[in-house]
Amino acid sequence: ETTDFSHLASTLNYLICEFTSPSQFITGLFGSFNKRTRLFKFINAGHPLPLIAHNGKTLPQTIIPDIVFGVLPGIEFHQHELYLPENSVMILYTDGVSEAENVKGEQFGEPKVASVLIECANLSAKEICDNFVKKVAEFSGGAPQSDDLTIVVAKSN
């Protein structure tokens, strides 16, 4: 596995800067997961950090996301690596999950994202996604949402 995600991200950023207006930007997270080594290599351009649950708790992250795509041409993006311990679960999600609002204008929040993940970590990947959609809908209580809900789940057995 020799993919250079840093170069790919820098090229993508250059193209977005070149072909969009200065007021437009794109957040992004992409990478690859090796099931054998349980290593996730990725670029994070302004997305919430991947969240890993293991043994009933979430694992702390020290990764600092890079700037969003399309703001500054010529910047360098950094490739990160996360190891998923055996019997852990990782979610990648958009800020539409953590920033979903209820009728009082309160956000779902990252602490609630972590508690929902811990609560449903033993379920299948599909059930985890379904559970998040259900929990966000219950929390929002019918309040209109201004962003998408995107959730990707990887389980390490």
C-alpha cells in the first residue's frame, strides 16, 4: 500500500482553488482501511475526527485536521494513521450529525455522538448507522436541519 494521500489532497485542493470562487470551500475526509493490519490511513480537511470505541469508551485522538479544501492553494495536507484495536468500531461522520439542532437551537454535540457510539458499538455497522439516524431525529424533534447526515462505520473483529 503506497498511496500518497497528501499529494492527492494537495492536487485536489489546487483544482478546487483554481475552478471555484474564493468564497467556496469543501470539507473532506478520505483514506483507506487495511482490514488485515487494522490501520486507517487518511486525510482530514476540516471534518470531525474519526471516533473509535473500544471496551466501552472512546479512544482519545491527538490528530489536528487540516484546513478545508479550496481556501489556500499550495498548502500541504498531512496524512494521518489510526490503529483500530481488535473488537473496536470506528465512525466517520459529517458535522451534520454533531451540529444537528433541536427546536431550542441546541446542538446534538460531539459528546452525544460519543455516547451513542459507545451505547451501540456491539451492533452491526448498519444497525449503528440506523441508530444514529434515529437518535438525531429524536433529538431534533422535527426541527428543520440545514446539513446532511453522513455516517461511515468500520468494525474491527
